[in-house]
Amino acid sequence: MSPEMNGENLYSGEKMAGNSALLGEIINAEELQSIMDDFYLLTGMVTAILDMEGTVLEKTGWQDLCTKFHRVNRHTARNCTESDLYLVNNLKPGEYIDYRCKNGLWDVVTPLYIGARHWGNIYTGQFFYDDDPIDEERFLRQAEEYGFDKDSYMEAFRRIPRYSRKEIRSLMDFMVKFSSYISNVSYSKMRLERENCERKLAEEALARQKERLNYIIQGTDVGTWEWNIQTGETIFNDRWAGIVGYTLDELSPLTIETWGKLCHPDDREESERILKLCFEQKREFYDCECRMKHKDGHWVWVIDRGKVITWTDEGKPEWMFGTHMDISGRKQAEGERERMQVQLSQARKMESIGRLAGGVAHDFNNMLGVILGHTELAIGKIGKGRYGSLLDNLEIIQKAAERSAALTHQLLAFARKDAAEPRILDLNRSVSGLIDMLKRIIGENIDLVWLPDEQIAPVKIDPSQVDQIMTNLCVNARDAIESIGRITIETGSAHFDEAYCKRHMEFHAGDYVMLAVSDDGCGMDRETLENIFEPFYTTKELGKGTGLGMATVYGVVRQNGGFINVYSEKSHGTSIKIYLPRHGDERIEEREGDGEKSAPPRGRETILLVDDEPAILAMAALLLEEEGYHVLKAATPSEALQMVRERGDSIHLLITDVVMPDMTGRDLSGRVHELVPAIKCLYMSGYTANVIARQGILDDGVHFIQKPFSLKTLSDKVRAILDG
């Protein structure tokens, strides 16, 4: 046995269990049989190779005394087995031992080790030592005892060879060396088989791993690529090609030049920078996002990841492996989130501006109410005569205040705080009634086209707000047309589902009536489109516009639960589409005519007037007293309640501001009704508060007057309530 084999176990596990099969596979039994046959012819020496389970793998020259007599009789065969066991149990590697069996013959054996394991034994024997006296009578007695044929048995006995002990030592030295040779050859064979087995197992494991990896890659929709950086050879899978719409055959062979044509020009420099960094720092390349040109022409966003897996002896990158994944969906979602964030920011900005505008307009309205009220009273008391010039001045003040009041109403409309009295309308009828007026506004050089959809449903909106919308949109369209052009007004129906509304924050799913105003004018640039609804934003020359037109439209539409889409391209015109919620088949309310009415009777009832603004309180009292009413003035709700307790049923009407420091107008009205159930109420405010309106729309049956108001407006409203 060679020294390098000590302590090494080449086979384990399932192969250890089948010793016979393994030893028979390791040694070439036929070749050994031929060698041992020649050995027998040269030496007359009997040989046999047995594994540890007693299986005979080779035998040569066995004596008839053993094969035909001793090993076939159960008594003498027991002696043979005992001899075999003794020899096997006392063997040591690289040695041999001899033993005289109880049947009277000598056997010699040397172990056969392969690696550190005892796999079998090489036997020789069935001989007599020549210096050992032979007792022929013993063999005659054995023949008689065990029933053997004496003549045949003794004839076989006489053929047993005789060897000197020196001859046996020489023969066994050879046999030990021969055993070592067999061991070395077998060990080399085993080692080769082991290596082949390990390689096969590794190849099978690698194949399974690749199969699992491919399964995972296909399941995760990932493309893979391998690149020989030195030769330019590139290998990629079907999914890689499929991401950009090609087959493998259409792209093979894929070169750097081909890849460069597929990559978006704006992304090549960054991709090359990352690749260079990967080569220089010998690391995996932190994700490279780029756009690849699809076969049909559109751009696909992909994310590339890669790593150099082998390097040359000179330290240069050789083979690189990577993955290629389609992230177009993620990019689209990111774009949607960014767009939604912009919409959210814009909505918040508009809401903040609206609150500011509403607050300013409310306070301004109060002051304008004082100016207009006192001016109207002064005009009524001054005759033309010698005070004609003073009258002219007062009328100028009155007109300026009325224009200012109109501006505040526009601000309040934008802020969605303007009082509204919505009705169920046929939008076609409302717009048709405005066409002639709109034609006069836009002028003769612009063609106005009216295209109503006769199948639209009713909408619920204040008729005056329709006037506001149409006037502002048509004036803007007119100003966008330099000389000759066309403005088209259309109506129609529209439906928006949940999927569309998720991408447009201000939209709500449902059925709508569309009102569109389009022109073929100069169009708008991006900056104008982004700021179109902001109050006081205008592209017109100084003095040509207030910047409140589109802000007013925006506020009115939002106040009525609708939304707006603006489509415009520079030099290609603009189309503004307004969507108002449809109101099914509800009854359409006719708009009251503007015919002549008889003058209302003068007042004689008692009115309780409540306002925390002293100037408004005084002015409104003067207007009511001018009409003949008896007015009780209260600056606070608590003062008003005290008057109700004192005067009781003599008060016919409560006129109260909506928003006051200690108590809201609605709360005050409720307390007053507890004391005087028959009393009537009129609310007044610069803008509509939530206590009397939901989202700027008045509750049914609530009487309201918008500040500032004229003497006639106030008088008509009060008289209608008292007579109603």
C-alpha cells in the first residue's frame, strides 16, 4: 500500500454499502485472472482474491482436496471458514500471515487495501511446508471420518505441492508488492472515478441551478446578458430581446454598436460613465436606468445591473454578466405621482389664494355697501338745480363703487364664497338667450358658431353664473384673435370613470354636461396655462383686463361641483371645456322675466337689524327708514335678543349679518324664533358662510341678500319676504 493512501476514504454513503459490487468495479477481474493463471503456471502457486463478504473475484489452481472434498462437506468446510476468519482478523496492511487449517493444509494471505479501507484479500495456499512432517494416516482417517472416497481423496492429497519457507517468503513478498500495485491502480481508478463523479455531480448541480435560475428569471420577467469585453461577443436570452420587441435571431449577433443604436442618445453618456467606473473600481455597477428603442419605435425604460465575473491575468475585465428589466410601468407611475403632486400643489395654492381673496372681498364689500348706500341717499335728496355739479360727482362715485362691487363679486366667485341661487336649467336655452349679446361683445369680424347638443340633461346652476361664464370665456377668446377668426360654443354629454379620475385629481366619476368655448386665436404657452386661473394674472396690456375673468369662471364651476379642462397650443388656438354635473330628469325651472313690475308699497312694519359693523348698521337702517320701516338697531346678538324679549310680537322681520363674533346669524335666528315663532328672517353677508350654505349654495327656503346692496334691491327683498 502506498503511503499517500493512508487515512483517505474515497467512497462513502450509498457506495460503501455495496462492497462486492464496488471491488468488482474497481479491479479488472478478467485481467487479474489472466495474470494469476500465468503466475500459477510459473510457480504452481494457488491464488484467490476475495472481497470482505467472501465473494470470489479470482481463483487459480485450487487443489481438488479443498474444492472437491473439504469445502463441500459441512464439517470440513467449517474448518475452512475458521481458517479464513483467523487470517482475515489478523491481517495488517503491507504484511502477510500463514495459518495451518484444521484440515491439515497451509494457507497464506495478504490484505488488499484501497485508500485507508480494507476491501478484500489475496489468498494463496493449499500446500505443505517441506520441513513439516506429513502425517498420511491423518488424511486416511479424515477420509473415513467424513465419508470421502479414499482412493480419490488420497490421490488429491498426493497432488498437494510442497514449498520451503524461503520459497513462500519470496512468493509472498511478490504477492505483497502485487497487492500494493493493485491497490495503487485501483486507487487511481477510484480517484479518477471520484473526480468524474464529482464533476458529473457538479455539472448536474450547475444544470439544476441554471434551470432554477432561468425559471426564476423568466418568472420575474428579467432579461439576462453576458458580454465578453475583450472580443465583443454578447449572449442574451429571449426576454432581453422581447423587452425591446425583437427575437433573438433579429438581434444576433448583438454588438456594442447595435446596443448603442438601441440606447437613447441622452442616456449613452451616463451608461458609459457607470461602465467605466465599474471597470476601474472592480465592482458591481449602484442601478443604470436608460431608455431602449422598441422595435415599433417607442422608448422603453429599463434598468441594467451587471458585474465583471472574470478578469484577465493583466487585470483587465474579461466577462461580464448582468440583468435587464423593463421598468416602464414604474416610470409611468412615478410620472403620474409627480403629475398628481403638481395638481395637488396647484389646488392647494388656488385654495389659499381663494381664502385670501374671499377675506379681502368680504371686508371691501362692507365698505362699498356704506359708500353706495350713503351715495344713493344723497342723490335722492339733491335736486338738479344749482346742485347739478354735485349730483354729477355723486353719480360718478356711485358708478365707481358699483364697478368695485362687481370686482369683489368676481373675487368671491373665485373663492367660491359668492351667494348663489341655483336653479335646474336647460343649458342650451340659457346659452341661446345669450348668443345675441355675445355677438355684440366679440364684434362683427369674428364669427360666432353655436352648436348645441339637443340630447343633454339639465344642470343646476344660478342663471347669472351662466352669464358670467359665457361673458368671460367669450371676451378672452375675442382678445386671443388678432383680426378675423371664429369662436365656437358647443354643448354635449360626458362620462368619466374611476380610472380617469384617479389621474385627474379635481375630477369626480359620473355623468356631466359639457359646455365648450373654442377659438382659433394665438393660443397659450406653458406659463400661461399653469397660471390661467390665478386671480389678477393677465397677459393683456395694462388697463385692458383685471385678471379676474378666468378666476371667476374657475370659482363658479367649482362652486357648482364641476371642473374645467383647458387645451391650448401656441399659434393653434384654445378650447376650454366646462363639465357640470347632470341632474337627470328633474323639472326645469323657468327663469323669471324682466318685465315691468308695479312699485312695491312703502313699509310700515318693525324690523330688527343686527350687524357688528357700525357703518353697515347705520347705512342699512337709513335705507330701511327711507322706505318707511321702523328699525331697531343692534350691534351684537345679545343686544338683539334683549330687544326681542322687550318688544316681542311687535317685530315682524329680523335682518342679521351671518358672521359675528359672539354668535352666528343662524344661531341668533334660532334663538329669536324660540321667542317669536312667527318672525321672518333675512340673512346678509359679503360672502356665504357654511351656516347658511353648503359649499356656497343656499339652503332651500333661506332668504339672503348679498352685500353691498342698493336701496331698491333691499326694498324689494324685504317687501317680498314680508308679503310672502
